[in-house]
Amino acid sequence: MLRILKWLLYLALLGGIALVAYAYLGPWLGADFAPPVEEIRAPLVLDAG
């Protein structure tokens, strides 16, 4: 049982390192993490009374 937990810990650590590496190397690999940019206009009525 301890052997399985140790392998799961190693796998989780390796997955975390891979995720951080992809976050840094993703733009060089062609992944675009930027959100889509669009202007949104909505009318706003202020009730000062």
C-alpha cells in the first residue's frame, strides 16, 4: 500500500512540474493563453434621488 502511495506522490509531482513547464513553454509551442478581447458597452442609469 505504501508503494502505491509513493508512486502516486511521484506522479502528482511530475504532473505539477509538467503543468508549470507547459505554462511557461506553451506560447513557444503555439498555445495562446490570452483571453479574447472585446469591448462591451451597457447603459447605466444612476438613481441619485
